[in-house]
Amino acid sequence: MNGNSSTAGKPIRCKAAICRKAGDRLVIEEVIVAPPSRHELRIKIICTALCQSDVIFSKLVDPPAIYPRILGHEAIGVVESVGEDVTGVKPGDTVIPTFMSDCGDCADCHSEKSNLCSTLPFNITPYMPREDKTRFTDLNGNPLYHLFYISSFSEYTVVDKNYFVKIDPSFPPDRACLLSCGVATGVGAAWRTAEVEPGTTVAVFGLGTIGLAAAEGARLCGAKRIIGVDVNPDKFEMGKKFGLTDFVNPKTCGDKSVSEVILEMTNGGADYCFECVGMASLVEEAFACCRHGWGKTVVLGVDKPGTPLKFSSTDVLRGHKILTGALYGGLKAKRDVPILCKRYLDKELQLDEFVTHSVKFEEINKAFDLLEEGKSLRCVIWMDK
Ligand SMILES: [Zn+2]
Ligand SMILES: [Zn+2]
């Protein structure tokens, strides 16, 4: 065990927001956070942001639903103590937890092409990545389950050494926490997965935080035209600061499908399409209006597990188009998050514009209301203010 603080090696009693039942408001309770085991570190959370997936998991009835659970997976914190076999990080360091492993040592981590670490593959479990156990218990000694290996709606949490990236402590924490999930996913999808080139045309389906971040990523890469697709017309104005140049509302397309409208607007299709809603039919629409010859469609939305996609094999053969998914936007946390931080400090990458609200930890349910009412992009929840 390695740590300077008086708490190292001991359980910590602190506050956490718990989702006890599907659809319930979160309740703040005292919990016990175990000390980090081998390969783990315990973090004191500075602030955390609410992502759409937290809302989805707070209402989920069927598996992978499990309760009681500590949600939250966009965060930044300070290392309180580290377990055995953890190198390169020490108590007092500032870190961002991530939901994808970056072991740095497997075939995927060695490859420039993949961020799907094969040592600890992406998986939705309610436990730690290396063993089916939790590090949280309530005051009755019952387990409280994890979400995405992060569970940041707690003053302290335990994460695995493959699931964090160290950052400069002077970086604004309420901007840094966005790089754990949503904003990083959208920006990464344009930058690392699609590799959007200057002068190209992009279509983004769904203008929530991930879609707007995909637009922002495309803008950063120099796309000339960025077409946003959303049923809420207010999103066009909101999206302009992230580079949107055009807008299509599926409700006002008349007899035409969205893909037909975009094919006409672009004279043959967009170079890059991003599906950010999680609807199989929209993936098909996006694929239909990405340009033949080289068009690339990137799927970021999460549809119900097992939902099939329908394509004509002749169209696939003749179209020469690419369809791919991009967990975490294809980013490798340890390589890419520091680059995104630098681009923010150099005033290239916009992060401030995504933070529309902030609340105290006690008001965490307000963050849920704001997101569900469509009023916020990211609401930052401060643990200590
Ligand atoms: Zn790996
Ligand atoms: Zn998320």
C-alpha cells in the first residue's frame, strides 16, 4: 500500500448519491469505500458531469440493470491512495477516470488503429474490471454496484490503473471532466475515427452533446460544411457555435427521407456521417447519404442490444462506403486526452460552451431534471462547493 494520507489502506466513510430503484430519484447516503486493491487507485472526486447514459441507467429495468447502484462516469479527481502494482501515479496527482481500458501493452493498445484494449475488453458490469466485486458498501454492509468502472457520484471512488489519465492540476476541472465520456467521444469520432479532412462535408444525426461534439471535432479538423439533423429546430442556433452550417429537420422533409434531402443538398452525399442517437433506422439513413466511393459513417448512438441493420448487399458492393462504430470516439485516453487538453488551452477546442449548468452535490437530481427537460448539455456537479 502506498499513500501519504492518514486514510491510505483504510476504508473511507463518505457521501454518495445512490440509485436504489429503477426510475427513483437519487438519494445521498453515507457509504463505505474500500481501500484500493492491487492494480487500483482511490480517488477523491472534485467534480463530475451528468451524461445521458447515467439517465438511461437510472431507469433501466432489464439487465444490465442492477440496483442499488452508484452512477456517474464523467469526472476528475485527486488520487488519495494507490494499491500494489500501480506505477506512474501517486497520491495528490490529478486524474480523469475513463470507461475504456488503456493497458498500453496488448496488441490493440500497441496498434495505432484500435482503442479496444484486449487485456480488459469493454464490458458493462456492475463490478471492478478484474473481479466480480464492488468497492462500495452501504452502512448495513450491503454492496453498492459500480457503473462503467467509474461511479463518480461519490466523494471517493476506486478505479483500475488501466482506466485513468493523469492531467495537469491547473487545468479547469469542470472542463476536464467532460473528457471522460460524451464530449471526448464526439470530438474523437471526427478526429480519430473518421479522420475528417479539411474542406469536406459532414452530416451529424442527433444534436445532443455527443452530436454537437462530433460537429465540434469536424470543425476542428477543417470541415467546410457541417449539416445537423434533429427534430428540435432550436438545435440549429445552438449548433452554429460548434460549426453547423446547415440544418435538416426530419419533420419538415415532406415526402422525402432525410437521406434523400442530404444527397440533394450535397450533390451526391456527405463525406462523413455520424449517428449520435442510437436508432438503427438512422444508421441506415446516415449510411445511405454518405458519399459512394469513400463515404464513412460512424455509429456513436446506442440502440437496444441485438437490433439488426438492413442493407442491400449489392449497394454495399457497389457503394465502397465504410461503416464503423467508435466507443469513446476511438480515443486512446493516455495518448489523446492530453492533446485535447492542450488544444483547449490553445483556444482551438471549445469545451466551455458545453457546460450549460452547474450544481452542488446535494442538488444532483436537478442535473437529471435539466438534462431530461432538454435544458442542459452538460451540468457539472461539484462535490465540495
Ligand atoms: Zn490493452
Ligand atoms: Zn457517457
